[in-house]
Amino acid sequence: MYNLEDTICAQSTPQGRGGLHVIRVSGSQALRYVKPLFSGFPQTILPNYVYYGKIKDPSQHRILDEVLVTFFEKGRSFTAEETVEISCHGNPVIVREILSLLVHEGCRLADRGEFTYRAYKNGRLDLAQAESVLMLIEANSSAFIDKALRQLDGQFSAFLLNVEEKLVWAIARLEAMIDFSTEDIEIESKQNILCKISESLNLLEPLVRNFETRHLIDKGIKTLIFGPPNVGKSSLLNEFLGRKRAIVSEVAGTTRDFLSETTIIGDKAFEMVDTAGLRTTDNHIETEGIEMAKGQVEVADLVLVLLDYDNYKFLDKFLEFTKNKRTLVLLNKSELLNEEKKQEVREHFQSHSVPYFFISIFTKSGLQELATAMSELFDISESESSLEVVSVRQRGLLEKIKNELEQGYQTFDEGHSEEFVLSHLNLALKDLLQLRFIEDEEIVRDKIFKDFCLGK
């Protein structure tokens, strides 16, 4: 485990060469260890001031770099410890030499996540906020950054405290009902206790529901373009990307495996996958590509079934592969159809209760409507998006809490004794507390902070 008595140091900016690097030193001896190496400190060192000077190797009287140094007093830094940050030029050799000098003075090189762990242990952050730091660093979308910032600001923790208070209220009254069961005293009505449990459930359910969608948006929505050969799958991919990526040919079976590129539609990242056309063929390479296309359906988040007038009646065949998947059906080359033929297609598609669009890759008609629909499929309503979980650990605990509350509600509603209800509510409370605090230090290290980068 981390030794909190040590003064630690690490490079907090990414490895490699750049304009500058930042070295962070944190612990009770931070200022003492930096002083002998830095020439720019005045007689009285003020916190939150940036000092210019040179880092020197005292043993060789050699200047290593010109740097900027900032001192943060105890209680006013990220870790809530005395902290010094050194901004040097972005050369890895310079960083290594400065870190080597700090270690020689008495510092220890920090482990992964150790600065954030100290912030947690020193009360600067709770566990939910600490996890948001990692999510803030790793986020791939502005929406996910906003969510991580809200959690870092303590909004999620305040929300959990609100749920905790409702749960403790219900537990306290149930325990009192057991203690005074022989007395002729009504502690609280059964309906009021059920109402409190229900309120807690209503608060938690949107968090669990939105987790998968938000993480899907952040990592990129895998979107499969699926259909028979020569209907325009590669052309549609090129349209989404705004450039020629796939080979477009009148020869059926041009795409033999699959192509994958990421593009932004609305405010979301979509990983567009162009697959081999689904048909019967004697070409073993193309056959393998078709099998790979079927496999891609299994891992897709969205499937675009692309057809034209010549094969739209085979929609059943393609929908067999897209069961339980978000699916949009597209009819390409619609500029070639008169209104009578379009109505014929509409009636066939409507019989399958699946969203469909008439598009023309050639004339570009319908493509904007398609893009809007794709983005809206993964929207999260504003009423449910202000607070969301940011980690798999949080989602897992919330699922357990939700299940225990549901069982507790059902048990009490069916007339079982307070003891049975309490067993479920106490388990829910235990898991709820673990969202913000955790007693097992090894779990803290192994499940959360080990995923952090060095220097954070």
C-alpha cells in the first residue's frame, strides 16, 4: 500500500517531448526537498505564487534547466498536502534528471494514482469524486467531460447523500417499530415508509438506465452498414466520412471483409463499418467476408440495413440478423422511384414496424434526416442527464442497491415483518456508502487507483 508519510514526486504531464513538462512534489517535506535545487525562491515564500529560477545539481554545481515553480500550502492543494509544482522544458532527459535529484533529496517516486489517493484519504475528495478525476482525463466527448466535472464538483456525492438520508430515515423507523412492537405506539405509517423507499428508487433508476448509453456515446457508437451487394453501402460510408474511403464499383462483391472509420454526427462519435454484401456466392474470400459481416452485427450498437427497389422485399432476411439491435432501414436510389413504387415500399416496410428512410446517395436527399435520426436514437433527455455514474464500479453498486430496495419494498408491501425488510435496506445502505467511502484499503488501490496514470 501507499505510504502516506512519504513525500512523493512524479511527472504529471504525458511522457515524451513537448513544450513543457510539470513535475509534482507532494508531502510534508515538499518545500524542504525542492529548496536546495531551486535558485528562485525569495526569503519569504508565498503560496500560490509562481517563481522563476534555475534548477541546479548541488553536487556538480550544474544548471539543469530554467523553470517556473509554484508552492501550495497544506490544505490548499489537490492532495491537501504541502505541494510544489515544477514547470520545466519538455525534454524527457531534463525530467529524469530533476526527478533523480528529488529522490536524492529524500522524495519517493509516486505510484499510479497516488496523488488522487492522497486527496481521497485527506478528505479533499470522496471516492465518487476521485473516480471522476480518472473519467475526466480519459473522456472522449464533451458530454462525458461535463458529467465528470459535475461529479468532481460534488453534485453526485450530494445526490447520494440525499438518497442515503431517505434510506436511513426508513431504517430508523423500521427499527423503532421492532423495538416498540409490544407497545401501543404507532411510530410511522407503513405507507410513508414505502413512499420513502419508492422515492429512493425513483432517484436511482435514471442513473442506472443512462450509464450504458452515455458510455456508448463516449467510446463511439459502432454502426454497421448491412445489406446485399451493390446497393451503395460503400458510397454511404464515403458520404458519412466526407471523403472517399471505400472502393465504389458496379461489380458486386467489391467489399470482401469490412472497413471501419469514425466520424462525428451531431455531437456523437459513430464508428461506421462497411461490410461485405449478403448473398450466396462461390468465391470463398467473399464468403468469409459475408460471415464476418454477420459477426459484426453481434457487436454493433446500431445497424443500418441498406436496400434498393430491386431487393426491398428481402427485408425479412436481413432483420433476422438484427434482432434486439437498434435498426434503421434505408431505401437507396429513391430518386429513381415514382410515387406508386414508393407507396409500395412504404406498405412493405410499415408491416415490419421498423423505422425507415428513403434516401439517395446520388442526389444526397434524405441523408440529413438520416443523420439526425441516428444521433437522436442515442439522446439522453435533459431531465435525466444532469447526474450520471462514471464508472463500472458505480454502476454495479447502483444495480445492487436498486435490487435490494425493490426487494425491500416488495417484502414490506406483501406484509412481511420489519426484520425481513430491514435486511434488504441495510444491504442497500452498505452499498450506497461504498459509492463515496470504502474501508478496505486494498480494494481502493486495486479497483480504482491502479487505473490512473503516473503523476495523477
